[in-house]
Amino acid sequence: MDLKQEILRLKKEKNAVILTHCYQDVEIDDVSDYVGDSLYLSRVAAKTDAKIIVFAGVYFMAQSAKLLSPNKKVLLPNINSGCLMSDMIDVDNLRQFKSKHPNTPVVCYVNSTAEVKAECDICCTSSNAIEIVKSLNAKQVLFVPDTYLGKWVETKLPDIEVITFNGFCPTHLRIRTTDIEEARREYPEALILAHPECHTEISKLADFVGSTKEIMDFAVKSDKKQFVIATELGVVQRLNRDSKLNNWGKEFILINQNITCPNMKQNTLEDIYNVLLNETNEITIPEEVRKKAVSSIEKMLKVGN
Ligand code: 13P
Ligand code: SF4
């Protein structure tokens, strides 16, 4: 059986779309309708009129699609594909954190569960975190769960104090300052592009810091030819593929060969085929949680739309 052909056939038969995060295995792109970062995919999920959304990403991403499209069937290819950062905060931790800083607005990175989103004022992704924090017009803002993204935002908005929860991404924290030093020695002509989930020291040393999409856009527009990428392997693979296809003559190097997100990589073509065929691994969210959580995502989508 040709798995890719079968997926394409089932997609048509069932009026389904496949949304794929750019940290997924690159071969999943061959069956996907949309590939991108979490903000882009949330916008697509809110607008699609397909009956089924297969979300090739991690659990919170599929949950966000369900929040925005409650009448659609949202399927996660591998139900164990969670985000370690999003699991670092639950409602109890969040309430404790909020109780220490009463009357302070709470910004919630989209890498969080629906229950956590339901207790926050507004969501953000790494693409729009600065814009969202700024939009609150507050002197002090609470930011959960990623301490490094929150602290990076603070450096960009010096008049605002960003008080962060102590969550982090284990994959991005594997990038060390010694990796940057080595990359500078080995590729002196290259620009180093980093994700804001990296440690603050890495963001300080990089030439550019941005979300996955911002990194990709920057690399495409730049007139430089070589780039060291300080985020997940999938971004590097897609950039090298596109450079070859479009004759950009650009080279993209992963900062350290260990920078893969094991959870993102759990979804396989076979899992996608199985969930499409059997309509299993459906995401469900209790309606009272959904109503509160969706408002924080909708508020986010309105800012800068
Ligand atoms: P983006 O918002 O850049 O897609 O990143 C999501 C993510 O999980 C990064 O680790
Ligand atoms: Fe979560 Fe980190 Fe994986 Fe992104 S890379 S999904 S933040 S564990």
C-alpha cells in the first residue's frame, strides 16, 4: 500500500485537512494542506470548512484547533504527542502564581492546556508575544509557562515588568553557549538564528531571535548564504529542502545535532493514516472549559489581525 496516496485519498473522501507544525518529520509535508508555526496553524484551524482536522503537532496544538473549531472532528495522530513545557503548569500552580500577584493580567503562551488557558486573560505564541504583552497597556504582566520567552519579551519592552512562571522547553534548553562559540569558530560567515524559548544567554548571543516562522522568513529574505539554526531540526530540514528546490544557494546548519523535540516526532505517516481511517484519537474538551479558554485565544487572534 502506498501510504501517502492512501492518506490523500482518505482526506478527499472524508473532507479532511492535515495541519502540520514545522517541527514534524519533514516527509509529513507531502500529505499536508498547511505547514507552519503555531500562530499560522491556529488561524487556519479557525477558518477551515473541512469536517475533520488532523493536527500533526503536539496535544496543545490539536486542543487549540478544537477550541476554535468545536463542531469539527480534531484528531491527533499519536495521542502521546504532548508538549513537556505545557505539562509544567496546571490550574493549581497557576492559581498559586496568580495569588502572589493579584490584579495583574496574565498572558498565557499557547503551549499550555485548555484548562490553563481558561484561567488566563489572553494567549500568545512566540510570533506575537511582544505585541500581545504590549496590547495590555499594563506596567506589570504575568507570563506562563515559559520563563525564557517571557524574559525575552521583557528585554524588548523595557517599560513593562514581565513576571514569569518557571516553565521551560527541555529541547531548546539543550542549546548551550559553547554551541554558539563553536558555531562562530566553524562557520564565521554564518548568521545564528535562535528561537526565544532558548536560554536568555543564547538569545543574547544570537544574531536574530524569532519564532519558527520569523526565523524562516528572515533566512529567506537575508542576502547571507549560511545560517546556523538554534531551534528544532524540522526547521533546518525544511529550509534546506526549500533552498534546493528554489535554487537559493543557502545552507542551514542545526546548532547541535541533539535539537529535536521527541514528542513532536512521535507522529508518523502510519499514525496519520490510522486516525483518518478510523477517526480515532479525537480531541474533546468540556464545554465550560472550552468557553473560557477560547476567549483567550480569540482575543489573541484579534490583536494584529
Ligand atoms: P512556534 O510558535 O514558533 O511555532 O513554536 C512552537 C513550539 O512549540 C516551539 O517549541
Ligand atoms: Fe514543547 Fe519544546 Fe517540543 Fe515545542 S519543542 S513542543 S515547547 S517540548
